[in-house]
Amino acid sequence: MTDPEPLHELLRRRRSTPSLLLAGPPPARAVLERMVSTALRVPDHGRLAPWRILLLEGEPRRTFTEWVMQRRAAQSPPPAPAQLDKERQKLGTAPVILVVIARIDGSSRIPEQEQLLSGACVCFSLLLAAEAEGLGAQWLTGWAAYAPEVAAFLGLAANERILGFIHVGQRQLEAPERQRPALADHFAVWQP
């Protein structure tokens, strides 16, 4: 039997690092590939692999950020300038964004909900993989994750949806710990 303590310690210390606290240099491609390979080992009822991941880094990440921010500024009513600036910083600070995309197979006997949950597991596994690599990461959604024009810009098919933008980079500061839910409030033994 292997010692479960290292895994438990990784899970206990994991916390999101705000994207504003993530900087370069970007993780090496081998590190990113290791993270993604690890993250794809999730529950997958029916072996559909109902997800894929796009890597945004360097100039393509900057192009994506600018394109998204132009669309955001053109929304009606337009966001306040301070809100736009905050969103631009949040989207444009981390050196790497991994876009996790659900690929829903509507003809499968596997319910859509289970396919989405498998993709959500990929998102969380990427956060764990980043932690294991000594990197900071944050899973964000926001309006861009649900906007059809963003999906089209990224080349998503009609059966695909953005599940999250996983921002990855070097931590500039340690993310503060937050109060965690009390076990007694979320765990009970069922009795008939």
C-alpha cells in the first residue's frame, strides 16, 4: 500500500491563486503537457472523452484578450471603465490560459450532465496538476465562457461549450487561505 499522505497534503494545500498574482515566465511546454496528460485521467462514463483543451500563450493569448475586451466594451449597456480595466487585468495577466471545452455527444446514451461533469473534473485536475508542479492557477468563467461569439472566435463546434479558463503561471504572492466549510455542515450519515 502506498502512503496516501503526499496526495492528502496536495489536496489540503491547494487553493486558487488569483490570476492577477500570476506572472511569467510561462511554464515550459513539457510541464504543460504533463499537466494536461494528468488532468485527462478523470472519470469518463462511456469513454467518450467529452472534452478538449486549447492552450493560449504568447501573442495568441494577447490577441484573444484584446478581442474579448473589445467585445466586452461594445456590450450594451457598456461596462464602466474601471470594470473593463479590472477584467482586462484578470484576463491578461497570467502567461498561460488553458481553455477547457466540453464536447457534448448528443447521440450517446451517456447523459449530457455526466459529460459536463467529466469536463469539470478536467478543470479541477488542471488546478491540482498546477499545484503539483509548484505553479499557481485559477479556474475562471465569466461572461466570456458563455458568449457564443467567444466560442465562435475560438473555433468551437455547435456541440461544444467552454467550461472554464484555467489561468496558470508563477505565483507572485502566496494566495491567502480562506475559511473552509465545516465538515459537520456538509457531511452526514444517512439513516432511514
